[in-house]
Amino acid sequence: MIEPSPSTFSRMEAWPRLRQAIQTTIAACISYLIADAAGLPQGFWAVMTAILVTQANVGASLGLAADRLMGSMLGVVVGGGVALALADMHELKFAGLAVTVLVLAFFAARRPALRIACVTAAIVILGDPQLGPPIASAENRMLEVAIGTVVAIATTLIVFPSRAGPAFAEHVTRTLEPLFEVLREVLAAGLGQSHDAVAIGAQAARVRAAFAAGDTLAREARLEVAGFLADSPDPEAMLRALRRLWHTEIMLLRAVSQPLPERAVTKLGPAIEALRGAIDGVAKQLGEPATAYAAPDLSAVEIALAAIEQQMEEMRAHGETRKLSMDEVIRLMAFDFALGQLRLNLRDLAERAPELAAFAGSTYPLLRRLQGLTARWT
């Protein structure tokens, strides 16, 4: 198998940044041309909005566009009302500005997306009277924001479009790597083998960061579905499966904070080693591009877990657990329970894996509907 060269990886990592830079530039320039052609006095609002709304994928742009429009509209309405009320009372403009920002900032503290409302209201209140009366100024601000938002969304849909669904599928496969790495190290620790606690901590940090990024991509994917720009399933089920697997690994880690009792290691060691090998096989299936989005074969995992359960039952039946201390028995029981949860988690993950193919290959349902209507009338 030919491995990609480092330069290939560099190009792959640089392309998303270059794509967003191109999209942002095009959106900003088109917004400026439209605002200038419409004779808007402060067309830079359209340009700034286009720059802010243009994000790495369509879902992210939709989310920011909704926040931007809502915040701008709130700022325009509130700021326009205050500016109109104080149009003939210039000496009260400072007080009006202070009260407006205080109220809007109070709500923005709970929902940061509304912070743009403070900015918009302040600019409308302090606007240059030469640019027109307050109502006209507010209307112009709203129109400029709308132009920038629409142009940004259109640009992300047309110019090198990138959607959150495929990005979510790729992110899940990358998240599985540290998850399985921690699982292998935890099983090794249970056998008394040396393990790198610092490396496990680093992998755990990667997992937590991956969950945070996954939540963001899931939210963006749902926005695309709501906007009829994708037909992928709900990503929450996959995220829930990953979190359950991670919580089970934490349970295992606590159970093997000290090596399992020597009697248990002697009895269970071969089956646990077999489980580690089976886990490696599952990780390889989910890591290969050809099989990443297919249900992995869990037969070897099931056999290894069944062997561990059988050995545990034999230990109980022969009274070997009575020779252990209470602390050893508790840790062994916790280890056994966590392995039972691991079986359920891996089954759930295997059932959810084909959903990644739906994320990776999701299409535009709105476009299909338009094509269907076109075919019906032609």
C-alpha cells in the first residue's frame, strides 16, 4: 500500500483554509458591488457581514447567518426606536445609548449571538444625521446586512461547496482513533503491563476536544437538514454512542487503576489478550477508508468477551474469588461489569457506523425536489 507523502498531507490540510479564503473574498467583493450599485451609503456593512457569515461549511454559515440577521434586526429595531425618540433631543443621546446598550448587553450575556445587536443599535443611535433620518438609516443597515448574508450563503453553496455532514463523518472516524488507543492501553494496564499514563492523558484530552468539535459539527449538520440542504440522519445518535464508549473506558480505567489480582490475570490473561487483538481488528476496519463507513465485524470481540465471562464464572464456581481481598473482588467485579458495557457500546457503534455513509454522501433534498417538479412539468 502506498502511503501519502507529507507534502500530500500538507496540501490536504491547506485546501480547506484556501477554500474558505476564496469564498470569503468572493462574497465580500460581490456584496460590495451590490451595495454600491444599490447606492447604499454604508456598503461596508454588507462587506463585513459577508466576511463574518462565510464559514468552513454551509451549516456553519447558516447558523451564523441566522444569528447575524436576528441580532441585527433586534439592534435596528431598538436602536431605530431610540434614535427616533431622541431625534430632537441631542443632549439625551448619551443616556439613550447607555440604557440601550445596558439592556441589550444583559440579554447578550446569556446569548452571545445577540452581541451584534448592541453594535447595530449603537451605530444606528450615533449615526450621522447627514446619512438620513433614523428610520432610513435603520432600513439601510438591515438591507446591507441582508445583502451580505444572502451573498455569503449563496457563495458557500456555489463556490467549492463544503457541507457539515461529510465533515462530521470524517471527524467521527478521527475520534475513534484515540478512543481505541485508550481502550488498548487500559486493557494492557489490567494485565499489569507497563503503560504510559502521560500518553493516556494526552489521548483523553484529544477525545474531550473531539467531542466538543463533534457537537459543533452536529449542530451545523442539523441546520443543513432543517434548511433542506442535506438529508443525513440525526448525528446525536452517533455522538451518544461515542460518549457511552468513552464512559465505559473511564470505568475500565478506574477498575485497573491497580493491576488485576494475580489469580485473575493468570486465569483471564489469554482471553484479555485476545480481546485486545479483536479491538485492534475493529479499529483497523473503522480506520480504513474502504470500510470506515460499514458495520465492523464484532465476532472476534464477542468470542473474547464470552471467554472472559466463562473464566469469571469458573473462578466463582471454584471459590477462587473467596481467596481475594475485598478491594480485589470489588475491582474485579467493576472490571467485569465494564466489559459487559463495552459489549453493548461496541454493538451500538457497529449499528451506527453505516449512518456515517449517509453523512458522507448526503445530497441536496431541495435540489431533488426542484428537479422532480421540473421533470413533472416538462
